[in-house]
Amino acid sequence: MADKKLKKTTTVHEHPMHVPVSRKNPTGITTRHQHKRRVYASTSAEELKQIFANYPKKKIPYPSAGRLTEFKNSDAFDELIAVWCDYFNKKFPPKPPEASLDPNVIKALIASESGFKINSRNGDAHGIAQITNSTLKILQDPDGEAKDFLFKDIRQKDLYDHEIAIPLATRWLFRKKATATNRLGHAPGTEDLILEYKGLLNSSTDYQKKALNSFRTAYELLTKK
């Protein structure tokens, strides 16, 4: 499958070793103890769409519908959210399993980031999930912090395609869960995770409060019994 990690490795260091001169080794030198590092597969925009098209959709959790009536098209992306939330919960299974990411978190995040506007732009942040250019670069860097699941050939203009932006944002949330854990010294709560996604976990500004309140309002509506 397109998203599986490659089994191949690439050489990092080689150590020379002297051996008897022979027809096979006329120089009398060979190498040994080659240290290897794993090379990971990366997933293209087309492969993302194939994964979504073929994903079993009937028995996975969906975000709540009909709750965010102030936003136009607020329920239009529920299937995308459900698929990619389930996909990454399985790709990065939490401990305990009850700590799996709730699709309502992703839906409320999108509400707070763009109001479900796929062409939204705010400075360096683009699309429905307001992914920045620096985040896009990290998500495609084989030597970067997100190398355990990478994307490839995703361009800035692709961030305005919700079929691409939502899986990227979901994957980034899983990465932010790890970085928030490192910052806090314990597993982050839902609002900690959202602030880390927004780059505001260590902030105490009015902007942080406004961003958090926007998410909190949407999330409470989505999870209200």
C-alpha cells in the first residue's frame, strides 16, 4: 500500500577493513559495520485521495452533525474528518486506547481556524486547516521531526484542497500531541493540544484566549449530550 513504511535502509557510515589482496579485492580494502538508518515512505496528494476512496467508512466514529449551524457547510467535511481521524488513530495508537483522538476535536479545530472556508488565508496560514508553509515543510522533510509519517510533492496551493488539507492537519495534530507532552511533562488535555497546534501553548495573550474560546464554543456544541 502507498502509505506503508519502506523496509529499505541507507548507509550512514562505512568503516574500512584491510583484507588479503586478491582478484576480488585487488586493493586489499573492504568495508564493514555499516550503520543504517530507516528510510520512510511518503504519501502524495493522489495517494491520499486513493486511501480515502478505499477506506471502510461504515464502522468508524464520525463527528457530530447539525450542531454548528452558524457556519456554512459545517457538516460537508465530516466523512473526511472521520476517515483521517480513524486512520491516524490506527497509525499512531494511543495508550490507553481510550485516549484516541475524537473526530469532534478536528471538526471544532477547523471551525476555529477557518469557519470551514476552504479558501481561507491568514498571513502564512492557508486553507481550511490554516496550515503554514513551515508546517508543510516539516511534514515533507525526511530528516525532520515528523519523519515517521511523511507527505510528498504537496504544494502551498494544495492546502486549499480540503481533501489534502484535512489529512495533513490530522497528522500534524498527532505530532503536536507528542510535542505538547514534552512541553508539559504529561499527556496534554484537549485544549492543550489545540493550543499547541495553534502555536499558543506557552502564550498568555488575549489572542490565545480568543483562539481557545473559539475552539471551546464549537467543541462544547459538538459534544453536548
